[in-house]
Amino acid sequence: MAKPPRAERLFIDGPVGHLEAIVELPADADPVACVVVCHPHPQHGGTMHNKVAHTLARAFVRKDFAALRFNFRGTEESDGEFDNAVGELDDALAAIAWMRQEYPQMSLWLAGFSFGAAIAVKAAVVTELDGLDGLISVAPAISRFASGLEVQPTCPWLIVQGDQDELVEVEETVEWVDGLEPGPELLIIPDGEHFFHGRLVELREAVTNFIDDNARI
């Protein structure tokens, strides 16, 4: 049985105060790359402990990444108040800056779920100016929180969504992806719903396979 990752709880400096965070490292190896994972909507119970966000982080740790999860402003012990995806983008950029400072020579990926996936897409557009090596978007709530993007991420990019998602319509995601050029890789999980109940292992394997195919380590 694989050892659990090494984990450290900490606070990082955010735009409006401290952001509660946890960084996980491979149990028996030094990290070879790093990822920042963004959690779902904080006003609907989303935190860095969400099962999908946790699954994303663990998928990366299995591939010897350092994985940072953090709570957006106003969530649990993070300072500030919810800012309707505007301030939360700044929070994500602060988390990215912290990761770059801690692991300056390593490739950087972003990942997120639902609201957090939309924030990660927006952050990827900004961050690619400084280099970004990969992006994972799970059930991205693009139309609500990241619409109107004038450019798209150009790094290797995977979108995963269930075809029975009750919160983010799969047809909406497909239409959005079809309008992108060259666009991301899109994986539709049959009978999968928004929170991937009973499908988290399948999600984890999809993410690890994409990392295997695209990580530059």
C-alpha cells in the first residue's frame, strides 16, 4: 500500500490577508514539478478539502508533484470576503507566486474544479506570460465565471466533465470547446455527474494519464 503524502498546513500571503493552504509532497521522493489546485464555489460549500480538489491534488502527488491547495478569501480560515471570481483570481495568482518562489526551477501546472476550474483557466491566461506547463479543468463553470476570454491557454490542457452534470451542462462545455482553436482535450465521462460520486478513481486515472503524456520533467 502506498504511503500517504507528506503534508504541511500553512498560510500564504494573499491580496487581502492570509490564505489558508496545504502543500502535499511525495512520500518517498523529492518533487519533480508543482501544481496549484483551485476548489469549487465557496458560497456553496466549496473548500480546499472538497473531494474532487483532493483527488486532483493526489493525482499529481502520485506523479511526484508538489501539490498546493488553498482556500479562497473568506473560506474557512482565509481572510477577506467572497468577491464573485474577481478577487479569487488574485488569490489564485498569489498562490501561483508562492509556488514559483518555493519551486523556482520546476514546471508549473494549474488545476481546478467547477468555480475553481474557471478561476484556473483565467489564471492560466495570465500565468502563461511567465510560462505554464499544463492545465486540468474539471467541470469548468466557464459561462458564469470566466466568460469573455479574449485569449485561451496554449499549454497542454485537459477538460473533464460528466455527461450527467446537473450544474454545468455538458452541451454548454462542448459548445465552448468547439469555439476554441486549437482548444483543449475534452474527456466526457459517461453517466458522470458534477461531483463525480463513485467516479473519482476514474477521474484520477484520467488526470494521471494526461500528466504522463504531457509533463515536461
